[in-house]
Amino acid sequence: MSRSAGEGREVFRITGARTSLSEDVRGRQRRYVISMLVRTLCVLLAVVLWNVQRYVAFGALAGAVLLPYFAVVIANAGRERAPGLPSTFDVPPTTPLMLGPGGQGGGGAAGPAAERD
């Protein structure tokens, strides 16, 4: 397509589109599984370090207890809006929204009919 053939038309890029629902669900599942693997590691670390470093074991155990809550919150986070998509309701201020007397936009702007009076 030549450059002159596309002038005057707005071009939308597909990179600004949302990800598909299946990709979104797969990403959520992946984040949740990774969080649960970290939780499992925290539990194993707490068991291994229980008689060696009790404070580190308590910290790992606290992480294992609190991590499921945050994992569920992160996994259930809604789909984010795609940045930079054009708004459906974006109307430039220069667009006349209704016709006034004499066919002029803006509900009463002085036009040729108003000048004759």
C-alpha cells in the first residue's frame, strides 16, 4: 500500500489490543502455581531450619501461611485495560452536537437567518 493511499485515515495497531481470554487465564494459572511452589519451598525451609535457625524458620513459616492469600488475590485480579486504546465516547469540542436555529451548530449560534432579522 502506498503512503498516499492511507493518508487521512486513522490507523489502529493490534499491539494495543487486549490479550485473549485463554492467554489471560493461562497467565493467572501460571502465577498461582509459581506462588504455590514458593509456598512449598517456605514450608520445606521451615522444616529444615527448625532446629538450626528458629527465627528464619518462623519467617519461612509466616511466608507459607500468608502467601496463599496474596496468591489468590493476584490470580483473581481482573483483566487490565489495554493502554492507549481510543475511547468510544471521545468527541472533540469542535464537533457540533446539535443543530440550532438556521442550521448552525451549538444551539443558537448566529447564522445567516439571524443576521437578516
